[in-house]
Amino acid sequence: MLMAEGTTPFWIEYVGVMCVHLVGAVMNGFLIVLYLFGGKHMLADRIDKIVLALLVVCCLWSVITNIRLFVELSHPDLAYLGPVTGATSSLVITLLIGINALLALERYFISRGTEQHVSAKYHIASMSFSGTICLIVLGVFVTSPSAGGTWPDARPQYFIWLATVLTGFSVASVVIVYSYASTFFFLAAQLKQAMSTQRVDKWRTVMQRRLLVNSIIMSVSLLFFYSPQIACFIVFGAKILSPTSPEGLTLTAWAFLILALDVIASPALIMYFLNPIKRYRTGSSSDSDDELELDDDY
């Protein structure tokens, strides 16, 4: 839905969001090139391939969103814009949350030294779940108009869409929070048992603090970026606010902007945790460092 030019929602969505996605496309595109053309060591581990998938989805989302917003501004009356907008938003949210769940699971299994063939079944189950959610979401938008570009207008499709999106978000959130929390407590216990020098207490405290901060960042970032969009779905679906009211348009615009910030936050967190630029320059894989750098790997 095209917002009135000059209004706050207009500036938030059609200026702020477009700028965010432009920066996101550049950042994610840069890291994608780094992973694809930086040598075999850049994709040596399964976690690297998961990270690459996350970057690709973020980059595609940024490119598609800017194209869509430009089309909305230049051709606001196109009939197919509503379903395309709604389907794109729901599919992107599902894919990004699903990939973040895969990343959390992989960190969980790495921390425990689980063999890849053992953990593979959990990854397959997670991907199958996300794939099913995507197919259902795509189906409801194909079979229903979407005047507002947020959800399907037909009531049966709307309730199917709402239940599907909320289920996917809830399950993935539980997986992500549990995986990172469990990883932190497990590694903290391992460190406590392994320390034996006089500097144990100080070193252990520093490492535990880093592990705690990193785990909290990965868990909270998901809730921060995606919860406002989910809240919009619930508020509008329950008719607490009308999506076409001034308040509804402003809420939608802010939720859209916060959600868009993930395309910048994801590559930034990847650079912070995995340091792909350093790996590219040194030619080392993520698990081949001589020293135990838990703050980089976990």
C-alpha cells in the first residue's frame, strides 16, 4: 500500500527502508563474494555454508525490496503488488528465521563435538519444517488477493497464514534461544573444569562474559528485529488497529524498518563472530586456529 508522500510513514518506508536495504545489499554482497571467491577454506565447514545461505537471503531480500518499493512509487495501482508484497515479506521472514535456527543448532553441535552425520538429521528436520512453512505461505497468497500487502484478504487463507507464521516464529525462537543458552552453559562448565593456572579466575571470568554476551546477542537480535512485524500481524488481525489508519500505517512503517535492519545486523554479527575478512587474509578455516578463540567461534 502506497503511503501519502510527505507523511512520516512515507519517509520511514520509502526513504529509510530503501537506504537500509541499499547498505544491506552492499554489505551482504561483499561477504558473499568473499565466501565464494576467497578459497576453499572459506566454505570448509558446514557452518560456513549456513552463513553463506543467510547472506544470500539477506542480499536477495534487499535487492527485491528496493525493486518493489521503486515499482510501488512509480506504478502504485498494479493489481499484483499486494500479493507479491505479502508473500515476499512472509517468505523472507520464514527463511531468515529458519536459517538462524540452523546456525544456532550448528553452534550447539560444534560446542559438543557432535559428528556431522549425527547432527544432520536435526538440520534436515529444521529445513523440512521451514520448507513446509514457505509452501503454505506461498499457497495462501496465490489463492487469495491481498489489498494491504501484508496478509491474504480471504478469511480461510488469512487464518491459515496467521497460524502458520506464528507457529514458525514460535518454534524457531524456542530452538534458537535454547541452543544458544545451552551452548553458553555447556562451554562455561567446560571452561570451569579445564582451568588450572593461577590466572584461572580472571581468564575464566572474561571468557564466560564473552560467551554470555555473544549468546545473548544472537538470541535477542532475532526477537528484536522480528517481534515488531509479528506484533503487527496480531494487532491488525485482531482488529485492535486498522492497517489503513494513521496509527496503523505508522506502526507498519516502523516495524518494516526494524525488520529491514536485520540485513545490516546479520553481516555485522557474522564479521564480529566469524571474522571472514581475517580468514580470507590468513587463509585459515574457522576451526584451524592454534589458540582457543571462543569469542570468535561461539
